Amino acid sequence: MLTTPHKPALEFKGSLLTLMVLHLLESNNEKIAEQLAEKISQAPGFFQHAPVVIDFYAIQDDNEDRNDIDLPELVKLLRSYGLIPVAVRGGNPQQHEKALGLDLGILTDTKSVRPRRYLESETVAAEPAPLSSKIVTQPIRSGQQVVALNGDLIVLSTVSHGAEILAHRHIHVYGHLRGRALAGVNGDGEARIFCQQLDAELLSIAGRYLVNEDLPENLRGKSAQIYLEDDSLEIVAL
């Protein structure tokens, strides 16, 4: 009688996961709420359903300030904007206890603190993967998302309003870029975005972003490249 080989129902693996990281630079709850509202208003769709890690390292040595942070209220605030808090990083045992009570994980990270922006993307876990480009020949329409997590993304057509493209490395759009383009989603600040016609809803490299209203008028509808310089996005003609 033949027996069916046992097949595992699950397995755990390390993986490349890019998460939004909220660096707390001080404990003033009102100021945090005010600046968060300002950031979200610039690109509300960019933050919808995004997992976020709350980082305490920038105020690691300021015990008084850190203890003043109302973590439950902050989590409630983030969720009200559509963000999904998943873990905290840094902090003291009391903060960790509160985090666990809110069903948040505790991340350990010994790297140096880099609070470059109030909100940024970081790679929090990595598994090496070979780089390979992904080529898309069809238009990317509103509501569609295309991801190239192991290299460049090359789009040989248009990216419509409401569409989203993401790449581990560079993004090349040989058509009209109207939707959202996020390069260097693993935190690679050397990534660039190239397009034949620029009118993007949002541009992002390694978590730093600009929205449509920030685009230079003289480059709208024209060929352009976008890159990071001194921690800010630069847009220049091709």
C-alpha cells in the first residue's frame, strides 16, 4: 500500500522586509500629532495599510522624555491614519510591556541611529537574493501594483494615476509616469528613478518622498531622473 509523503504545512524563513519606521525625536505628543498629520496629508495613499515600527532610539538616553510618551495614544493615532503599527524598537522595559499589551512586537537592533526623516523606510531583516530586473511591457493601470524586489523595474509603457510601482533598485519608465514610483524600497539610497514623461503622484527613494505638488513645473511632462542627494530628492532633466 502506497503512503503519501508527509508534507510540511508551514515553515519559517528569514526574508527581506521593508517597513516604515517612525523615529520619535522627542516626546511632545501634541507636536508629534501635528507633524504626523502634516506628513500624512502630503500623500495619504502612500501610508494606507503600511506596517510601521515605532523607534525610540533617538531619545534612548532621555529617560524622562521617553517615559512621557503615551504609547497607546500614539498607536491609536497611527491607526486612525491607516497605518498599522507592528513593533517597537528601542525603549525601556516599561515601554516594552506596554507594547506587548498592544499586541506589538519588540525588535532588537544594534545599528547606529539614523533619524533622517520623521518617517522613512528601512530594511529590518534580510535574506540574500540574486539581483534580477523585471520588465513590464503592458500599461500599468489604476489600482494595479507591480513590484520588483530583486533588482530594477523596467516599464516599457505608461504608469497611470492610481497605479503603484516599487523596486529594490532602480525604476525605468519609458512612457508617462502618472502614478506612484518607489525605488530603493530596501533602503538603498543609491537607487534612481528615470522616466520619459514626469507627472507622478508620488516619488520615493529609500523612504524619502515628494508628492505631485512638489514637482518642478519646468520638468512636468518631460524626461527626468530622480535621485537622493544630501538626504533629499533631486529632480533633474535627462
